[in-house]
Amino acid sequence: MTYAKILGTGSYLPANRVSNDDLAQRVDTSDEWISSRTGIKARHLAADGEKTSDLAVSAARRALEAANLVPADIDLIVVATATPDMQFPSTATIVQQKLGISGCPAFDVQAVCAGFVYALATADAYIRSGMATTALVIGADTFSRILDWNDRRTCVLFGDGAGAVVLGASAQKGIILSRLHSDGNYLDLLKIPAQIADGAVCGTPYLQMDGQAVFKFAVKQLAAVADEVLHAAGYTAEQIDWIVPHQANERIIAATAKHLGIGMEKVILTVAEHANTSAASIPLALDAGIRDGRIRCGQTLLFEGIGGGFAWGAVLAEY
Ligand code: COA
């Protein structure tokens, strides 16, 4: 049996760190309001001219280095992003060009904050089926460009960043099982209702969100999909060494962990320093946990994410 095994990880955060106190100088908010509701203390924002693909390439180079591989070894590139450099071509092809790779399939996955679990599950399916042997899976977003910086209900919640994973075909256990879901009936809860048409931006090009409805939906569906993936794989929650969740809100993360009966000491938490980096948040957290030595070879990881669509999913993997 062929598994998709994590061979290396990398991540990148823009240099500009903006604390809650810094933000409170720009909008009517406070560190107390933001951190008590979300756990967020700071976020990193991309510099002028720094694009999603630039963040993605920096993370990818670090992941390749960690895997002891070079760009030419890659035969599949999947980029999860909701903030592509351009309407088209895909950010994956831009990353491909910047890394000097040519010929292999490269495409974007659009599942907003669930993007990384979608991308991971997709690359896993390619590797299991023999359509790829060495995949670069990236989550990268620059939400600072799609926020209304006068809307305190949303602008305090997000940050920019990228994380990357190199997956390789292996006889050793790697990704065990994935479960993905979406339900377009909930599309109005979180959206940017705009498009480029007739030579103009039509609609409102800023993120809109019903925060309380998103909170309730996320808590319910993340618990359900975590149960589903464990049940389908024949695993119990006690066998999970680390939850590596999408980092939107510490209270949502804690609710999923509590549902599974897993203590917060087994959760990789980066939301305080990164805020919600959308598709980048899970691979950023994974890379942090691996590089600081908490996540070790042979351990069992549960990735879970949810985002606009609504789309959500979970991936169980052995590292
Ligand atoms: N600073 C200060 N006050 C703020 C504020 C801010 N940044 N944002 C909103 N407020 C105010 C509101 O105006 C409201 O004031 P009012 O009662 O006078 O009208 C009050 O705080 C409460 O707002 P509310 O929206 O009810 O807060 P909440 O407790 O539901 O928390 C969220 C808001 C967004 C933090 C919370 O709903 C949440 O985390 N939701 C999930 C969002 C998420 O994770 N999205 C990404 C999913 S991938």
C-alpha cells in the first residue's frame, strides 16, 4: 500500500508584526476585546508588493530544504488560497514558475480557511493513485488585502502567511484518512461578494461575516468531522498525539479538543501570534510544532479546518 508521507515542512510570515495595541490606534478596538474573544494578540501583514505567491515560495523553499529535496523533484503542486495573485492563472503556476519547475500539474484549491485540508486530501489522493510521487502542498493567503480596515468586526481577526508541506509516496504510514464536506446553503455567512466583470470590480471586494453564526457552525461541524474521521479510520481520540487545527479562534479550537476529550496541551496553538491566516494557518502551526520539537516522527496528528462555503474537513496522519 502506498501512503503520502510528510517529508518536510516550511513556513513564512511577513516581517511586519502588528499587535492588538497597534491596531487599536487605527480602529476602535482594544487588546482586551480581541484577545478575550479570540485568543489573538498579534498578526503579520504582507509588505506593499509582497504577493501571496511570494509568501508561498518562501514557505515552499523551506519545506524542500527540510525534505532534502530540490524543486525538480516535485511532480505536483497544489496551492490552497482565497487570495490569488491574479484572477488567473492560478497561484500554483506562479509558484511553479518562481521555483523553476516546469511540466508537472499545478493548480489552486479554493476552500478558503478549509483550503489546506482540501489540498492535503487532494494531494494524498494523487499519491495513493500513483498520479504523483512527490507533491508540494501549500496554504498561502494575504487576507490583509481583502479586509475593510475600517470594519473592526472583521479586520482584527486575520493575518497573512504561508505554510508548505512536501508529501512523498512511501510504504510507511503517512496520511491515514481524510473527510471533506461543504454546504453551499451557508455561503452567506462568510463571503466576499465581488467579481471582476466588464472591466471593473462588481460588488463589495471586502470580507463580510456573520461572526456568531460562523462560531456556532464551526464548533458543531468540526466536532462532527473529527468524530467521523476517527471512526472511519478505526482510531480513538486517545491515540491522537497532536491536534493541528485551523487557527481562527482559540475558543473554537478548545471546543473541538474538549469534545474529543483531549487536553489543550496536545493542541498546537499559534492563533495568538498569527491570527487567522486562512489556508496558511494549519501548515504554519504544523511547521511550528515540528521545528520546536513537539511533533516527532511516528506521532499521530489530526488536522481540522473550516471556512467559507461553508467547507470543512479533517485529515488523520502519522508523521
Ligand atoms: N473591538 C471592539 N468591539 C467590537 C469589535 C472589536 N474589534 N468587533 C465588534 N465589537 C463590538 C460589536 O460592535 C458589538 O457591540 P454592540 O453590542 O454595542 O453592538 C459587541 O462588540 C459584540 O459583538 P459580537 O459580534 O456579538 O461579538 P462576539 O462575542 O460574537 O465576538 C467574534 C465576535 C467575531 C470574535 C466571534 O463571533 C467569532 O470569533 N466568530 C467566529 C469568527 C471566525 O472564526 N471566522 C473565521 C472562520 S474560518
